[in-house]
Amino acid sequence: MGSQLGSAGLLLVNTLINIYLLLLMLRFLLQASRADYYNPISQSVVKVTQPLVGLFQGFLKPMGRFDLATLAAALILKIVAIIVVLQIAGYGMPPIPGLAIAAVAAVANAILKIYFFALIVMIILSWVAPQASHPGAILVMQLVEPIMAPVRRVIPPLGMIDLSPIVVFIVISLLDSLVVGSLTRAAGVSGALVGL
């Protein structure tokens, strides 16, 4: 019974850390896509993630549209989380290269999940509320447009049908299985704690 409670506790801790990692990557992607900073949802994401990101902002400045402080905060958070969870589970200290690879895989996994679900929301909104002015709808459109625009240039909409989300879903799926899957396997025991 005690070991089951311990496993449930570890799962809960890992899930909460991964949710916070998703918020960090959402902040990173919102800045990279130049989404509206003053959108209430953007402000909430910044407010929730600022305590951790603020630790890195003093010495890591943004590189163009990419906020290196947020990226570093996400990587360090995942590395510390993997170490803590594996120590509590009794596995000991994992190898440093495996930790770094697992953290990169977790960040890539979080980015792909955000884009995947944002695309689903965008498709649903295009059916039920194509001219929605809700802050969440606007933010989703601003988030996915940078990845949709290059695909739309290659595959223009066929009348009322836009095939570009299908292509982006295929690319996300390939990246998830090939890149994230390979990194997770290469991380060894640390790779088990990559995703949600």
C-alpha cells in the first residue's frame, strides 16, 4: 500500500512539473510568435512563470524573438525534477548526459503538445466561431500562424478547405516519433520521465 501511495505521489509531482513546463514553453512560444503581450492570458502565463524565469533573466538576454531565460528555466526545471523523482524512487543519480538529453526531449515534447492542441482549438474555432474575438481565440490564432503560414504558401486553401493543418499535424507526429522518441530512448532511465 505504501509503495502504491509513493508511486502515486511521484506521478502527481511529475505531472505538476510537466504542467509548469508546458506553461514555460507556452510563454516561450508566445514570445517567439510575437503574440499580444497585453492579452490577459499572456499576462497570466507571464505572471505564473516569472518567479522561475526571473532567476535567469539577469544573465540570459533574449536572442531576437527567442527568450533564452525561459528556455534555460525549462531545461533546469526538468533536470532538477528528474533528479528528485529518480532519487525518491531509489534509482540514484542518473548520468549527466542522460539528464541533459531527457530535458531537451521534455522541452521538445512540450512544444509539440502545445502546437498540437492549439491546432485542434484553431480548427474547432474555424468551424464554430471563425470571427471570434475572445482573448483565448486570438492568442491561439497568433500562436499557430507562424507555423501555418509557410505551409499555406506551399499548399494554398482549396476553396473553403484548408489542408495545411493536416500537413502540420503530420510534421508534428513525425517530429514527436522520430526526434522526441529518439531522444527519450537515448536518455535511458531519465527518458521515462519526459512526457506527461
